[in-house]
Amino acid sequence: MRVLELRARGLTQAEIARRLRTSRANVCILERRARANVARAGRTLKLAEKLRAPVVLELKPGDDILAAPERLFKAADAAKVRVKLSTPELIAKIREGAVGRLRGREALKHIELIITANGEVLVY
């Protein structure tokens, strides 16, 4: 964690190595491992959020994202959850969260839309 903190402050690996009295190669290894641990923890948190979510909607390859809001609102109504976003905001959120998985309005890969118990929409 210390290596990541120092990197976030703008220090180079060489500067961190001098400060921690170790080699730059060791700092490189520590940084890579720490970033991998943070990424794993992030995936675990996403999974936990998904497991607690009252609504999970999957968009499959070929699905039109403009049809997603209606499906999402119906699922939210059934779960008695009020979605915090309007239709245009929801489409914008899908576009932002699914970069590289869309071609125009069409899903190229699986996209999960998750509504939390308090109505927030997450795009995975």
C-alpha cells in the first residue's frame, strides 16, 4: 500500500526505492502485485453488489440499448425499486459503462445492468 500511496503522490519508482531503501526492481514488483490485489478486490466488491442487487438485467450481443430502459424499469417496478435515472440518463450511463462493448446502439458483448436497493444503476 505504501508504494501505491507514494506513486499516487507522483514519486517515481526510483524515488520510492531510495525512500524505502530497496531496489527499483523490488518496487516494480510490489507495485504490480498491489495493483493486482486492488483489481481483485474491486471485482469482489462488484460481485457482492450484484449478489445483493434486487434487479440484474443482462443485455446480450445484438440487443439494442434503446430497448434496455423499458426492460429495466419493468424489472425495477416488479422489485418495488425506484430507479434514480431517466431514460436518457440511463442510455448515457450504459454508453459510458460499456465502452468497447457497443457498436452504435447494438451490444457487441454481454452487458449487465444492476439496480441497487436504493435505485442506483451500475453497468458491468
